[in-house]
Amino acid sequence: MCINPEFLREGTSIKDFYDPPFTLVGADSKEGGEVLKSLYATINAPLYITSVKAAEMVKYSCNCFHGLKVSFANEIGNICKALEIDSHEVMEIFCKDTKLNLSPYYLKPGFAFGGSCLPKDLRALQYKAKELDVKVPVLDAALASNLYQIERAIQMVTRTGRKKIGVLGFAFKAGTDDLHESPIVAVIERLIGKGYNVKLYDKEVSVAKLVGANKDYIEREIPHISNLMADSIEEVLEHSEVVLIGNPAKEFQDIEGKLGNEQIVVDLVRVFGSRVSDSSYQGICW
């Protein structure tokens, strides 16, 4: 079976056919894929061959994302109008950022977002919209969806039926010691509250080395976490029935060979590359 999803817009379909961003072929056999590929020999654009199911999902993903972008821009526009700001100028400048805004950077399935910027600014704009009596269901849904991903991670651990949990990486971003609104900290807090025996390791997070706002935060908000911190990956692995990987620090990529046969990995960041879920390994989105 083969499919060839089209990405043609009404009114510009001929131009789109001859000048596409890419051509997509879904094929369940190599021979079928090659036949379809040959039909596009004269089209100067990248051509991707994948499975039929993946090709179908790419098509749906593209159109859903386009719809999401329209709705997002409209919500920003509605807020701008209420504040007497030129919404088109705002979005024109927004689109100049091709490193983050219009890029693959944030489009990698995985765990929840966190840190000191994204949650705070989403809430700030939600609050302002409420003051202005402007409905922003897309922005509202972003935070709700993020909370669901945290809940999903907790459920993945609880479904294992194991009680001794080791967490590798709990700063919100690898290579930093920032715990502010770290979603993995939210998971840890919930697991502790449910009675799980948790041990943590993150080489960037050391209570003795923390200073300033980060030190104040851990002492004020999560002081008990410091009592659960291990000095090495090996100490966490020795403790754990379930190993929860919370950020993609490079040192965690090498633990696969150190795992026991009975240990289960719950991976929130795809630290083992292309590995997919099986009886001893669960990826949150793969």
C-alpha cells in the first residue's frame, strides 16, 4: 500500500505542486515507494519516504498546526486590539525569529515545559486577557495541556507498581541548576506525597553550591528534596526499581548498560535516541 498526501492550497495549487516545501510518500514496501518517488523526478524539492501511517499523521499534523497558528494569532490580535496595539506589527516582528518562533526548536514530543519564562508569561497574558474580558482558549489550553503531561509522567511511574524510584536530572533544563517551575520537581513532589521512596541525582544541583534566588527557592519551597539527593548516578541506580529520566544530560545516555534486568526506565526526554517503549523501557511520547 502507498499514499501520497498532497499539501496544495486552493487558488495556488499548481504553484504549490511545482514548488513544494517537500514531497511526502507513504509506502509499506520499498518497491512501491520507489515507483511513487520516480513520479516526482522533475520536482526540485526534498522528497521523504516513510510508512503509510507516519505519512498520514504528517498530513494531519500539518493542517492541525496551521489551524493552531491561526487561532493563536487571532487570540494575540484580540488582546492587542483591546490594548490598542497594532497586532499585525506585533506578529510581523514575531515572525522574524526563525531560531525559536518559526523553527523546529520546540516541536519535539516529550515532557512538559517549565522554567522562569514560559509558564509565567502564559499566566500573565491569561490574566491580562481576563481583565480585558477577552477569551483566549488556545492560551488557556497550553497550560492545561502542560499539566496533563506532568500527570501523564506520574501515571507512567505509578503503573509500574514499583515503589523505589530514582530520578536522574531534575533541573528544568540540562546544564543548569534552575529548579524554578521545573516540571520534574512537580512529579517528584507528587510521588513523595503518594508515599514513594525517591532518590535524586543532578550534578548541576548541589545544595552546598546553590546561591541567590535558586538557594532561596529550594530552602523555601522544596527543602525536603535536599535530603533525597544522591552523590552519583550509581547510587541512584542501586536504589531504584524505576529510573525516571527528567532531563537530557549527556551522562544519562550511558546508563543503559548499567541497568539490571528487573529495572524499568521511564524516559521523559528520549535520552536513548530511537529506542521505543517495551516491557523495560517507557518513553512518554514514543
